[in-house]
Amino acid sequence: MVEIFINDKKFKVAKNTKLLDTCKKNNIYIPTLCYHPDFPGFAGCRLCVVEVRKKNESKLVAACEYPIRSIERFYTESEMVKKSRRMTAKLLIARAPEAKEILEEIINEKIEPEFDTLNVQNKRCVLCGLCYRLCHKQGTAAIYTAGRGADKVVQTPYKDANEDCIGCGSCVAICPTGAIRMIDSNGKRALWYHQFELLKCPICGEQHITNQMLLYEMQKTGLSETELSICPRCRREKMGQEMLRGICHEKIVTVK
Ligand code: SF4
Ligand code: FES
């Protein structure tokens, strides 16, 4: 165990625990944008910086990737931290002006834009990498980054419909700024240059799953087509009813 101080309060933590995890566990808020516990090791946004003070020296570290190894003092709301966060947010706003409000909410501060807006197509994308890292982790790998510097974008290869995309919409769900467009309308889903057919739930008729997604889930989970084509709401209801039947049956058996 290592003894550390966060905002002058003492904590005992296991060696090599990440600073962000310690803060989360102790309800100390650190703004994050690119961090996700399922795919760590990215540390791209720098919104999570924390000041580490050692004797007369101070430095900023990314809390999401900083392993606690020795007695150290951390400050999560010092002037140095706030200044850095503000600057990071301003740079992100220059790339993604439509994400301004979300960034302000994350860092809990109003931001006055300082830099000229970059001429990028997607004015909401902050390049946090969550969408394509999730897509790759789940094994579909349909989206990537293309270009460098100011020209860097998240895309499908050649800006075209990619056969690897199953139309699951996980990228849309995980994106913190709502930068990916997915439109479900008239039984079709438009996503990443694709028009996917949406299949109906056999119970309520809701069109909720693409054929590609169904096949992917069948392979991954071993569940049948019938089971997977039932929408999540009906599945929950069905499970609830089955559990209830089980309880009633148990009671009848006990009473007998
Ligand atoms: S599209 Fe969204 S999730 Fe993907 S990199 Fe941009 S902001 Fe992050
Ligand atoms: S959350 Fe730590 S660098 Fe992005």
C-alpha cells in the first residue's frame, strides 16, 4: 500500500493503482473525455490533468494513466490544473465548436473561445477515440482515423460504406459529443454511408436490429435468431414474466 495526499487529504492505495481510479472511488471529480475503463491506455484529451507536487517542483500528469507508485501530493483543482484544463478545452472548441456546451459541462466552467475555428467537416468531433476503439474492441473495426493534425477525422475507409459495419450504433451511443449521425426511419437505419434494413421484433413489431447485427450477435452469444430478434424491452418483459412464473411455481410447490 502507498500513502498519498489528494487535495491535502490522506489516502492509502494499492501500488500501481491509477490516480483516476482512486479519485473516482473517493468521489473526487476529475473531468475526462477520452477515458473508458474497458479500453484504457489512450490518454489523448488531457482534460484529466492533475498537479503533482514534489518538494518545490510541480508537474501535470494525466490522471487516467498515472500509476501511483510512491508518496506523492496531488491537487485536482489548483490554478495550474484549471489553467491547463481551460486551455485544453479552448483548443478542443477550436476543432469542435458545436461541442462547446458539452465541454463546459465536463469541466464545469464557461469557456471563452480564444482560437480560430478549424475548417473541419465534423464540428462536434473532439477526437476522443472512443467510437473507433469500441468498434475495434468488439471486433467489427469498421471505422478508423484518417489524416493528420487538423485534418484528422474519424471515418470509414475511403469515406464509403464498409462491409464490416454491422449498423449496431455502438459508436453513436459512446460518443460523448453526439458527433456521429444515425437516423432510423421507415424501417431503415442510415449510418456511415450505409442504409441498413431494420428487422421487426416478433412481439411488438418495433424495428430495432439490423440483419448484420443479428448475425454478429448469434455468432458471439450462441443465442438463436428468434431470441435475438426480440427487442430489448420485450425481452425484459418476457424475462420478468418467466421469473414471476418461476416464483409462483415455487410457492405452489412449497404450499403443497
Ligand atoms: S466521433 Fe465522437 S466518439 Fe468518435 S472520436 Fe469523435 S467525439 Fe470521440
Ligand atoms: S481522460 Fe485522461 S487523457 Fe483523456
